[in-house]
Amino acid sequence: MCVPLKHRTQGGQRRVTAPSLLVALLLVTSTATGGQLAIFIRSGSEAGGLNVRSPDCPGDVFDFRTCEGVVVGSKDFGLFQVKLPATFGDGQKSWRRDANVWSYSWPYAQGVTVHIAVEPDGDSLKLKYTLENVGTNTLDAVQLHTCIPTTEAPGFFPSPAVSNAQTNWSELYERLHVWSEDRRFTFAETELAATEPHLSLMQTGYTPVKWGWWVNSPERFDPPLIALTSRDGKKTIALAFERAIWASSNTGDDRACFHLFPWFGRIEPGQSVTVRGRLYVSRGGPQEAIKRFRKDFPELVGNAPLRIQLPSAPPRPDIGHLGLGETNAPDGRTLWADNRSLYRNGKPWIPVMGEFHYSRCPSNEWRDALLKMKAGGIGVVATYVFWIHHEEVRGQYDWSGQRSLREFLQLCHDLGLYAFVRMGPWCHGEARNGGLPDWLQRPDKKSLQQIAAAGGGQGSMGALQLVSPNKLRTADPDFLKLTEPFYRQIATQMQ
């Protein structure tokens, strides 16, 4: 928000009264190639105003309002309170000058003290804003309202226009620039520019600010920089901060101003937060402003977030092509998959699986081992059922003690872990014979008799009398008949 300047017009011509307002002058020399800025205390300002002049913009006076107010969330601490005298003082509610640095402090009754320092540096001003929370309450979403009207800068002041019987100065939008990543756009290109004289934009990633009369257009900017080019396009005034999430412009009256709000975020009691910035008045167009910004704020350029543009409408997932069969458990739980994800109870699921072989560990140590796995982020425990551990002698099964598959699965359930039973019959895991029993490698007389009684041919019996990978790890019918009783035992253990 801004208040009208106290100016008069005579004979339809605007009369710039800035010279009568300049009561203190600092001329700064520099080796920079651009014009050296001169700053002056602005008499009668209610916002810590400075008049800024550049030899590159003769006849233009920029009213730099250093602090129109402090905004916290959707409320402010009162506008237009910073009324500084026209002479230098000690810096407490007055400007203070130390060499080339001008500074002042202004306390607000709500418990915030604003400290502002300005240092001319060639064709720019170095800015340092520090907000100190001297109160007892935490302040959140804190910003400061700066403002640069163009009323006394005819080289930048827009031509008035009439729309719906209302005069506006929206031509300013056509020369007011911000950037989204590397793309520059003007306020005039935004969705609401044609109808909104109090237009604002948010930085990417932040929730829209709702304060004052500003209306946020949906477009977003990235670098905290706003730049206005002159009417002839040969000069630019720009404002930049280390952190700023809100930019705006008022073209509803002849202030024709623009703003960038330095962002302080959260300030705890007793804490201070500092944001540095720059005000540029330079030759050239907006490309010169972004070039200077990248030079003066290299840490912001280097830390710019990497963005990936995703398709707005991804293709629908393929469902049912895996032939999973029944995916519903009797108690209503579901487990299924498409070409993108596993789904547990209807929600995408990324399982993390770890391996634990129950028959290789004493059963009294299972719980401790499983809890360690769970603490490490594992949600599914895979375990081999080594045939050789359970049927060392053909037809004699052992599911007791550390060989109890049922007790191990029950413990996994009790600890909130899924179990994935790897039943072989051939197993990795460095078990002898790949987990196949010794008697299967060299069958005894009883085994041979049973194979013969089942109708197995002489070739089958000969193959089983030796270690034969061509038969033991295939779908050979004789081999599968020997695995069937073992699988029935596993099924019983899992019931």
C-alpha cells in the first residue's frame, strides 16, 4: 500500500518538486562504468524515504521508500509510521551517516525493531535489512513492505489510460519484469493484468499471501528480482533481495509504483534475521538487471532448485496383465500389482525385504534378530525352507526347535513383519546340495523301490542314483513326485 505524494500540477503539466525536498546530499564516486548514484533524505516521508538520482536518468527522481510497514502473516503493524527528521542523528528514529553507510532503527510497538542500512556502490545501493524480535511472542511469515513510486521519474512514469470510466496507469505492467526460471515475463502477460490494478505475484513454492488490497495472479516467479524499464527501453531500475516471496505493483493511481517484499520468515523472541538486497539504476534493459543479480547473488543462482517437468496427464496404468489370480485375503486384505507399483490394501506399497534363515539360528535368538531388522526399515522377511534340514532321513520330518517354520512365521506376524517363504526345493544360500537331502542325491534301496512301484522307468532310476542337475532341478515327473510330500509338510506348517 502507498499514500499519494503531495504534489501539484500547473497548466496540465506535472511539476517535479524534488529539488525543494532534498535537504541532505551524498555524492558517491566509483570506478564502475555505470553512473554513480546520489541519495538524499526525503523530507516529509512517512516510510523512511530516500530520493535516488542517477546521471544516466537526468530529470528522474526515484522515491525509494525503505519501510512502509512490517507484515506478519495477513496483518501489518501499521503503515506509514517511519517518519524520520530531515537531518542526520544518532540512527534511533533518524538517519545516521558513517562514511558511505546510511542507517536508521525504528521500533514498532508490537515488539519488532527494524534496522536498515543503505550504502551507495556505483550504480546500485547495497541494502541490509535486519528485523529484531524484542517482544515475547514468536512472529511467523514476516515480510517488510518496500515501495518505489515512479511519480517523479518521467522517464519511467506510465501514460494514463481510461477503462470503465476509471483512469489507470497499467501501461507500467508492460515494462515491469520478473523471471520464472530462465524465462522473463512482464506483469502485462499475467492472467489478471487486464482487470486488476493492484496486481501481485508469489514466488514458486509458497502459499499465496493475503494482505491489503493485492490480488495474486496464478503465475509464479523464481529469482527474487523485479525490474522496471524506462519508456524508451534504455534504462532499468530494479530491486532484489536474498529472500523475497512476494512482488506487486499498483497502477490504480498516479503513484504507479512497484514493490518487492524482503522475507524474514519465522523470528523467535530475542532473535534477529537479516536479509540483504540491492537497488539498481543502470543502462540497458531487463537483461542487464538479471545479469547484475546473478553477479551479486551467486549463492542464489548456484542453489536454485532443480525442477523436473512431469506430464500433466500420465498414461493410465496397465492392470490385470500379470495374471496374479486371487488378490483378496479372507479377512479383506488385498495385494495386487500393475505395471507401476505393488498395492497393499489399495495403496501403493514399496516393500523392503531382508533375508533371515530360521533353521540356522537358535529359536531363542529369533526375536532379537527380527527386531533389529525391523528397526533397520525392513518390513518383509524372506526365509529359505532347506529340505535337507527337515528330512535328513527320507520320510522322517523334523519341524521342532529352530526348525519350526510355524513358530517362526507366528513370531513374524506378532512383530508386524510379513514373511516370504522360499520353499525351494533347490535353494541358494550356501546349503549343501542346494538344500536337497543327501538321500535324494544317492537314493537308498527304499527310494528305488518306491520309484519303481510308482511306474518310474529304468532311466529315471539311473538318473537319481547320481548327482544329476539335468533331473534334480527340472520339472522331471519322477523328481517332482519326491518333492510333493515335502511341499505338503510346508503347507501344514503355514496353516
